[in-house]
Amino acid sequence: MEKVKTLPWDVIDHWETDEDILSYLKVVLEDPDPDLIALTLVDIARAKGVLNELEVRLRKGKEAAVSGQ
């Protein structure tokens, strides 16, 4: 049996507007699975750059703590 080859796919690559994100979230909220909802919120945060901002703040805080400032 031949293995199926897959390609990477990320939902945030397909969102072009805030309305796209809201539509996706509305559909996800119809599913009672809390893991799906949590993953969707992470995807939205990534799309909005929130996670990158948090990472920068955490890194700066860590550097300040290490340097004693």
C-alpha cells in the first residue's frame, strides 16, 4: 500500500478579514468540544499576532530578571 503524502495546512493562512475569523469562530462554537474551542482561540491569537507580542514581553521580562533590573 502506497503512503499518502500530505502538505502542511494552517487555517490562519486562509483568513483574510476579521469577518472570516468571526465566521470560523461561530461555526466552532456550535461544537461542544472544549478542546476545539481552545485550539481555535489559539489560532485566532496567532493570526492577530497576540502570541508573538506575549513572547516578546516574556523574553524581555526574563532578560530583565536575569540581569537583575
